Amino acid sequence: MKSVSMKTASILIASVLCLLSFASCSNSSNNNATTAGQSGTAAPPPTTLMQTTLMPTTPPPQTSVVATYDMKDYSDSNPFFSGMSPDVSSVTYNGQYADLVSTGGDPFAISPELDLDTTQIDIIRLVVQEVTSDTGLDSFEFFNSTDQQSWAGGNEIRDYYTTPGQFETIDVDTRSIDWGWVGTLKQLRYDFLEEPGEVQIQSISFLHIDS
């Protein structure tokens, strides 16, 4: 009986050792598999979407037209400009625009009688093309004559052509005039260049900014 018991115990011990050895091998295999999987194919990083911050834009002011003078309505026999300086060699009309040519010096052209209320005019809109340019940054000026203030330095507005060789729309803010913009606007003087050259005007408009 004792021999049998010892034999049985030996078998049991051997079985337990075998089971423990099998469990250890299985765990090692699983660990190796996990490590191989992690090193072989890494999970992609999470995608981060770039957010674009849109800056608020200021809409253009709402305006109403006080008066518009379209050069297609004028001709050489019925001109818009009623006077000009000696430095203007010619002013011609072709049914689409008025063509003004300067010889240099102080070229300007003067509008006819307008009789417009200056309190209603916030913007002078000029649709114009500077045909020739030396610098591409040539300036022009508007002088005004009202029933209370005649032509004088200090009541002019200066602005610039920006795209020589093509028609552009330029809005000139009359609220920047230092003084003299009062009463009834009688005439507008357009000093269109400070050098020899040529400009073509499609229209001149007077606008009011609606509150």
C-alpha cells in the first residue's frame, strides 16, 4: 500500500509540474505575440482637424445715388466739361467715355453747373482708366466751388489711380475735406494728372451714405 501511495503521489506531482510548465509556456507565447503585434503595426494617431478662424468683414455702406453723369450721354458738340486749363491738350467724347490728354504742368477740367446739396454728398464715385502712367501711383484731386466757398486750397480731395491700363471704380470720401464743403455744390474741378498723360472717364456719381 505504501508503495502504491508513493507511486500515486509521484504521478500527481509530475502532473502538477507538467501543468505549471504548460501554463508558463502559454503566457510567454501570448506576451511575444502581443509585442510582435505592437511593433509590427502601430495604431494611427488620432486625426486633428485644423479649424480656420474667419475674421468678420465689414460690409460696404448702403448708399443712394444723388446724381450721376455718364459720359456716353455727352459728345464733342455737347461736352460735360465746361472749361479746362491750358495744360489740357484735348477733351474728346466717343460715346463711351471722355478722353482727357495732359501735356503736364497743372491739367484740370471743370464740370458744368451742378447745383447739388453738399450735405447729401458723402462720396464722389469716379469710373476711370489711367491710360498712360510713369509710376502707377499717379494721383488726382477734386476741388469744389459752392455758393458759399469758391475755388481755394484746403477744400481739395486727393486720391490715387491703382490699376493703370484698365477701368476702375474709385470712391472718394468727401467727409475728409478739411473745410469749404458747405452749401450748394456749383462746380467740380478735376485735376486728373500731375504729368503728361491720358485718362478716360466713364462716369462721375455723387452718393449719399444711408444711415
